[in-house]
Amino acid sequence: MIPRRAPGFLAAVLASGVALAGCQALGASADEESLAAMQRSPQWRGDRFRNPRRAYTDLPRALLHGLSRAPDDEPGTPVPAVATDPAALAVPPPTGLRVTWFGHSSTLLDIDGLRVLTDPLWSDRASPVEWAGPRRWYPPPIALAQLPRVDAVLISHDHYDHLDRPTVLAMREWTNTFIVPLGVGAHLERWGIPRDRIVELDWWQATRVGTVEVSLVPARHSSGRIDPRGDRTLWGGFVLVGPRHRLYFSGDTGLQEDMRAIGSQYGPFDLALVEAGQYDDAWPDAHLGPEQAVLTAERVGARALLPVHWGLFRLAPHGWTEPVERVLAAAGCSTVAVITPRPGQPVEPEARTPAEAQRWWPRARWSTAAEKPVVSTADGDPAHPYPGPACP
């Protein structure tokens, strides 16, 4: 999604479409008690949450690029996703750590006896309405009803490609805990999730589910569901620390100094799920891009990287296989191992087989880092870029 607020006329048109459809997908605003907690956050300044360092977006170019196309930006043949076997997911992983990537940022994590879903999106579109918006390229590899019991659902922020109302509605009778950034709980409550199943966190705060500690950690991004005020809910990544394993999920983010602090406080990590797709030089501080995804895995101290936020929707003007191609190219200069499972394929990072590192995506056109660089700024000024990777 284009990471900053759309111009007023565009927001009004989209909001009108949602209203005409009778849709509650916009969510809800926080009540007085929740708003007071949000306003006590160090991240709340003025009338909204803000990144510690300014983020740069060239909004006119972002809107133009968001409507433009790139060669092979959608699959020309069916994506070879795997139909996930429910019986396989019901068996605990022998190593204690397993991840099943369903496309984009939706994964099922098995970590030290805990089952966790990240940013689950089972809808046909990443959109507030059913008749428009980015459409998924293949059905979910497994039905929600076929999943084993889930202990926790992590939501990194409230953009439509991460917080999906129909998926949340399907979970109303579940028993899981929802762990979300400040302000996001109001959406869930409006959609019928009881408050006692929702835990809201600020950056660096933690909660415990079973034997696993779950912490919300900083990300450099934004939030909003066609809200003209914008950024009235927080965004973040997550760290999971169990008795045997540690995992980092970046959420959506640009490069930031806190990544080193995350590694120092919680690392090293057995696995990092880092967003590597839906990038453009018009919004370099909202998404990492492939090279900075590898750099992020290095900075947090991850042994293995699974690139996410690609392979399901067209949200940016780049080839659909470009994120993984460029991640692998950048990893050639890194000690971080890259895991590239098919969508729907469960993998254990500590028991990897050659099949899990096989090229399953087709040969398609894509631009290299030299041809189409994406570099975050240090302070919101393109003239002051962050120091990047040692090699592309």
C-alpha cells in the first residue's frame, strides 16, 4: 500500500465507496481510556504517533508509481503454492521451531510449543471492499478452519494488507489472544473480539503467552484505514523469546537505528521474518527493499532470514519475483542463510533440506539493486541516506 495518507479527494472517494457498501472495514477509534494510554506513549507527539526520525515520501510520485506497472509485476502462470497438510501442522516440530509462510506477511509459527499467526489475511483482496483493490494471486494454502488451535495472533499494524476484517471475523469464536500495537484493539472490538482477548503494547513492552515472551519492537512506518487524521494507531515489529528459540518479525518498516538495539536486547535470533517487497524509491522509509532486508537480518543478529511481504499481491511497481531474486543476490555478501519455502510449505530452519532452498518461482524480468536502488534516509532527507550494505 502507498504508505502515507492519500490526498483528501482520494480518501473521500474511497471512504464513500466503503460507506455505500455498508462496510465496517474502516474499524473504530479508541475509547477515552485507550486514547489516554496512547497519549502517554513516548511515540505519541501532538495528535498522533510519529516515527523517532522523519520518514520521506514523495507523495505525487508515490501515487503515480502506485498506479504504474512494471514488467512481470504479476505472475504469468499459476504460482506453485503448496496445499498445506493440516495433519502435518498438528504435529509439533521436532526441532521446536517451524514456520509456514502463506504469502505476503501471513505465517504460522510454531515456537517452543506455542502456535502464532502473524498478520493473517485470508480474504481475496487487501482492501476495505470486496469489489476493488489488490487481488491475491492464489487461494490460501489452507483454510482457517483447518488450522490447529492457535494460541496468539500478532498484528503489526492496521493497513489493509496486514489487518483483514473478514479474517478477524472468522476468529471471533476462537480462544487465541490478539497482540497488537496501541490503538489497534479498537478495530478488533468493533468487529466482535472480546476485550479480554486483546493485549495492546507500546514499543519495548512485552506480554507472555505460555512459555513465550512476546515483545512489540520499533518499526519505521505509518498506520491508518482511510482516516484523514492518519497515524492514530501504532505500528511495530515483534520479538518472540521462548525457552529454546528466538524469532524476530519486522512488520512493515524502513531502515532504522533501533534494529541494532533490538539485536542487542533480544538477539541473536534463530530466524528473522523481514519484509522485502512492495518497495519503491518514492517511499524509501516505509519499506526496506531486498538489500536492506538482508542488512536488517544482519543488524538484529539473525542466523536465518525468511523474506516476507511479497509473493501474493501487486502493491508496488516491481517484478513479482524481484524481491527474492535481490535478497539472494544481497545474501551472497552476508553470513545470513536465506530460506525460500513455497507458500504453504512448512519448514524448520534448524532441519533444512535442499528442497527448502530450491528455486520454485519462474524466471521473470526484474531490476537489480544497481538499476533500481532503494535506500532509506537517515532523517527524512534524501540527501542524507542511511549507510547501506557493503555490496549489492
